[in-house]
Amino acid sequence: MNFLLKRFMDILISLIALLIFSPLFLLIPIAIKLDSKGSVLFKQGRLTKNGVVFTMYKFRTMIENAENMGAGLFNYENDFRVTKVGGFLRRTSLDELPQLINVIKGDMSIVGPRPPVSYELGNYEDLNAQYKRRFTVLPGVTGLAQVSGRNELPWDEKVIHDNRYIDLFKKYGILIDVKIIILTILNVFTMKDIYEVKDETAATCSDEELAIKAQEKVMANARSLKKSENE
């Protein structure tokens, strides 16, 4: 029942958002085209549930062929590859709007673990149990990891939050999704943690090594979130 309600909420929110932001789907492509060469949409292979690869949509924010330049998949403050319009789209998270189409198609949910680039974590079959668990649900436009630190968190810490979200959803259902959506909106308005921290992934570490490595890093965020849940 929880997953049926979640799917219903995903479609409803996506349709409402597409209606509200429909003028931006006209204005943003024009701004992108005037600012730099290349396509309006950035399409990229990402991992969804059970390690299946799907095509995720975003408004293009970088120059063409950016993945093969500079820091590759990572982006940093004052990254030379980010266009002027792209910088604005990233700061306001408007570049994520096309993912509403992914949600309606069923590739993604509004809330869930963020989908990594298809090759970012290596071979899916080689991932340890902790990393694979986050792929037992659909990925999200936003998630618990994003409202707990967004791009600044290293992968091992993101996985802890992603798996905690799975447990919280089993307990609270769509109520935890509503809370994460509200926190996401607040983060967007304050433009928190929009740049990434390059991290050597722990995707193939043993579960014991992963737990030890991540434990100290997540305690502060876990205590903060627990306090928020009890308020």
C-alpha cells in the first residue's frame, strides 16, 4: 500500500509541478541556446532499481563534452566547464526539472536515493551488500542524503543515509517523503551544498570496512535528524 501511495503522489506532484513550471520549459531552453553551443537537454545513463540503466534528463549546464574535461563527473565551485546560464540553473536546482518526466515514466521517484552515473561505482555486480541495498528502491529526484548534506557527502556516507531512508519509509510511509520534500525546498532556497566533494568510493569495500569508515561521519547528521523527527 505504501508503494502505491508513493507512486500516486509521485505522479500527482510531477503533473502539478510540470504545470506550474511550464513557462520555464520554454524560457530555459532559449537561455541555454543563447548562452552556449550544444543541446538543451543533457541525457545520461544512470542506475535505477536493481542496477538497471536508464536515461536521466537534465537541462544542460556545462559546455559540450564536459565529462571528458577537467574533473570529469565532479563539479566544483568556479568550475570552468559550467556555463553562465548553467551556473544559475545549478544554484537554483532548475536543471533538475526534466527529471519530472523520468518520474512520470516510472524511471524515478520524487524521493529516493540519487541515481549514480552508470559507471560511477564500477560494476554493479561487484558492489557490496550495503551499496546494493540502496538499489532495491527507485532512485529519487531528491533524498535523505541530499537534505543531510547534498553534494558535499562522500559516497560511503550517502549510502548510510540512503539505506536509512529505506528503513524510514517502511516505518512511516509517504510521511517521510513529505518531510524530505519540504527540507529539499528549504535547501533549494538557501542554495546549500551545491558543489561536490571528490571521494574515493567505498563501493567494493567489505561491509565491515564500510561501516567503520562511515560511522563517525554520520553520527552528527544522524543525531540532528533524530532530534528533528522527535520535534
